[in-house]
Amino acid sequence: MSADEPSSNTQSPDDVAPISDWNRLLDGKVAVITGGGADGIGGAIARLFAEHGATVEIAEIDLDRAERSRVMIESAGGAVRTHQVDVTRADEVESFAADVLGHHGRVDVVVNNVGDYRVSARFEASSPETWQRMYDINFGHVLLVTRAFVGSMIEARRGSIVNVHSVEAERGYPGDPVYGAMKAAVAHFTTCLAVDVGRHGIRVNGLGPDLTQTAQVDYIARSDGAHHMWPSWAPVGRLGWPEDQARVALFLASDMSAFVTGHNVPVDGGTLAGGGWFFSPDEGRFVNRPKRL
């Protein structure tokens, strides 16, 4: 059977490992994680994947963050390699993919995690240059990294791709319409690619974080001492942590979700379901965490 022919899709329940064997959900798998340095969602995903038996290949632009991730994973007995890569550059992504595929001969999981919400200019003061940067960091790199590895997955007739975007992919985001549009593009690319490559045994799903504490988005500092308001800000009543995102990524990457593809899962403590952004006359801007009930 050639790589271009559809699979028979005759996998039976007996072909999937029993739940009792799923204490290491990624045993023997090779997982690529972009932005997998410490202090964020990517780092938490890298650590959890390694804990579940994956050999982790981290692409990270910041060597210090990458090194801290490596130390944490190896000290816990995990297998990891780190690479300094700017995933917005096609040449660096191609070199990274050649290294990983040359070393392992395959990749089983790709997590496109890199992104940045920080706006350099409001839309009315923005420019083609600011739009291009927002595209590169939030959507363009997803295309580059996915293209670099999906061919090997098609040849192997298996694989899982997890795209980390944002809850803003699925609601109106007044903070920056361009950012919201880029995240929506990732979410729809996820759905479209899943339909395109599913017949080759590849699953593609997305993950939409919100209200998750990271170095990039420090909700603890931004709460201004109003921590008692979390039951108002999030239906689950608490702040989210990178580990909350990592657990869902693990589910989507593993055979636990063997019959799930083309979906974008909000991992947001219920904010998408419970509401969204509200204009605060007191603050003169849209907020997703009102200061008063």
C-alpha cells in the first residue's frame, strides 16, 4: 500500500492497548514540542510526555529555558534532547526536522505550542509589519513545523498533531483582532488538516487555553490582590496552571483519544461556556476578569 492510498480503517477495539496498560501513555513514542522550555505550557507538556515514556525533542528559541527543561526531565528519569530553533524561520525548522528524523527515523507526536499574545500596536495604529509578526509567531510556524513532519507521519501511517492556540480562537477578542484571527486560523487549520490526513492514520486536534498562569501571562501579578474574585472570573473557581493544559495535550496525543480528531478543546476553566469579554465602564476597556460583582 502506498502512502497516498487510504488506510482500511479496520482497527478493532482489541488493537488498542487496554486501559490497565495506560499508566505510560506515550511509551516508546517520539514527541516534538515547540516552545518546550521551562516556565510555560510547553514545558509542562514536555515534562508530562517524558513522564509517560516519550522521548521528547524540544524546539526552543531560548537556550536557558531549554536547558532548564532538559535538567528537569532528565533528573526525573526522562529522555529529552533540546534544540535552539526559531520556528518562524523555514530554514531552521527544516534543519531541526532533518536532525530529529535522522536521529529517530520517525516522529509520533507533534505539539505546535509556540505563540505570543502581546500586541505591539492597537489595530488602528498597526501596520503590515505588525500583522506579519503576529502571523509568523501565531500561525505561520504551525504551517512550517507541521509540513516538516507530516510527510514522515503519512509514510508511517500513524501520528498525532496537537496545536495549542487560544480560547480567543473561538470568541471575539477585542484586545487584538489580528491575534484573534491568527488563533482562529490555527483552529480551522486543525480541523481541515484532520479531515485531510485522517485516512493516513493521523489525528489532529487543538487546545485552547485561557486563564493559565505562565511567565508570559502572569495572572497572579495582574490580579492586583483580588484573588477572591476567581469564582467570578472562571466557572471552575480557580486559576489554571500549565499542568492543566498538559494533561489535555497528553490525552489528545495518546491512544486515549484514538477516535478523536478535528476538534478544538477549550481548556479554560469554563470561560468560553460561561461568558467572555465585557466592557467595564470603570476601567474604560474590555475585561475578562471584572473587579466587582
